[in-house]
Amino acid sequence: MSKKRFAPKLAVKKGDTVIVIAGDYKGIKGEVKELQAHKERAIVEGVNLRKKHTKPTNDNPGGINEINTPIHISNLMVVDPKSGDGTRIGRKEVDGKSVRYSKKSGELI
């Protein structure tokens, strides 16, 4: 894969509540904790969990920890603030600023 010059404009942002629409975690809602725009991936709380084995150190007792791993944003959909279901995102200009809105209900996000 060639390196992209600019990060794409994504529908999902950090802090959004999203629902997984495809894969093993389909139907689960969670909050976006981190966004990797160049890879088009997001880390969602409680989704795509993996076990990581860590060695004990002076600071860390070690053991087997569950961590959230990135999921592709094409498998995510922003949750509509009104209905609680997934919705597509539109952009419009309000007071000279570009804002996101829900295509389903028209509510600003």
C-alpha cells in the first residue's frame, strides 16, 4: 500500500458512539477511543478484544491482559442521537462552520 499524503475525511470521530455493522462483534455499541486516519481504523471500547501476554516488571505484575485492537471504519456506523440506531453522516454549513448531522433524523452530531 502506498503512503497517503493527507488523512481522509472520516464520518467517525474520537468520542463518537458507534455500532459495529459487520464481523464477529456485529451489533455491539461502543465509544471510539482512538482513530488511526491513515490506516482507516478505529479503536472502539469493548470491540475486537485480544489477549496480550506481558512479562512481569518492577512496575507491572504481568499476566494476560485483554486489549482493544483496531477495527476498520467501514465496519462502524455512528449512532443516531434520537433513535439510538446506526445512521449515515452528512455535512452542512451552519453559521459558517461545517457540522456533521444525522441523515436519519437530521439532528446535529
